[in-house]
Amino acid sequence: MFKEYLDFSSFPEVVLKEEKERILKEYYDAIFFKDFVERHKLKSFSVANLIFSYFFQNFSAEISVNRIVDFFKSQGLKMGKNTIYDYVEKLQDTLAIFFIRKFSKKVSIRELWPKKVYICDTGISRILRFSENIGKMMENAVFLELLRTINTNPLLEIFYWKDYQQNEVDFIIKEGLNVKQLIQVSYASSKDEIEKREIKALIKASEQLNCKDLLIITWDYDDELKINNKKIVCKPLWEWFI
């Protein structure tokens, strides 16, 4: 049932009816046309369509504007960075696409690209998926749940962390002046399936950000790890939701 939730989303109509993919396609088209193209009176339908579909296909990933420019070049289209910036900024108004910033004490770094992208519903991505990546869907689901917590605690902020050696932590939870929690998301059902780089990044970020609350959200692995005198809690995603 949880796998079905990730695959098809939790829109009531999608859950209750049989024609799930048709309904999801209607939702996708409605968001694209009404909330993106018509609302912002976008001039180029083809550019809008490419950018919109690009983000829905590349959720739970770090994306830079240069990467989008290269994508357009690969499609035989030449678009200026300013135009792409403008279209990408308007994406956020749809509330279908969300960006989170890289954690840094310097505002100049926080506000720059690259950023990580997430979507409002993993089921809608089914319209454009070429493969099933449960890890990415898990990460997106965690982001949405974290976003909901901001409704009850507006002081919370969500970032991701990445250093110059490309060590990365999926989510940094900041409250006020303090980093409250570090979270990795891993499609793992045993300790052996958790990648060493995920643990290494978590430990390194813990030391740099002075945060002791370390969590790895797994598919079906529940345990506590002791590494370098640090405790890492491993908890299945379904249990973390509850």
C-alpha cells in the first residue's frame, strides 16, 4: 500500500477510481496550462513545456541553470539564461515545483544555483517517468512531509548540504539559529544496503554543523548505528510518516 502511495499519489480521486493514470494526466495538464502558461502569460509554449517536463522528470536532484541551458542546446534550442531564469522563477508560483537551497552561512551562496528540486506529488511524475526510482520518490515524499511541518512551526527551514568533495546530506533542518536535524534518505532494507558515502556525509556534516540528531530514513531497516562516537537512527519511511 505504501508503494502504491508513492506510485500514484494521494489525490482522493486517484485513490478511489480505477483510471489513475488518466486522472494524473489531467492534473498535470491543468497545472501546466492554467497555473503556469496562462497565469503568467508565457509567450513560448514550447519553452514552457520543456522546462515544466524537465523538472518533473528530474525531481529529487540538484539542478543548475547551466544544466538547463545545456538541455535546451541538446534539443536544438538556443535560449538565453535570463529567459530561463524568468521561466524557472515562475514555476514556483504554481506550487507544483519546489526548490531548496544549499546550506551555507553566507547568503550569497544560499541564494545561488544549483538548488534541489522537488514536486508536489510523486504520482504526477508517473506521466513522464522512463524508469522507476523508488529512492527518488522516497526522498520527494520526505520533503513534502517536512514541508507540512512548517505549517505548524514557521521557524523551521529546509536545506540540503554539500561540500567541495561532493559529500551530500539530503535534508538539513534548521530552527532559528540552530541546525536541528540531519536526514539522509536511502532505499535500504538492511545495514549492508546503506551506502558508505551516505553515512560518511552524515558524519562530516554533523561535525561541521554541530548537530547530534542524525537520521537515515530507510525503506525497511530499523536500527541504531554507533559510528565515530555518534548515534545514527535508522527508521523505515512508513514508520517515520506515522
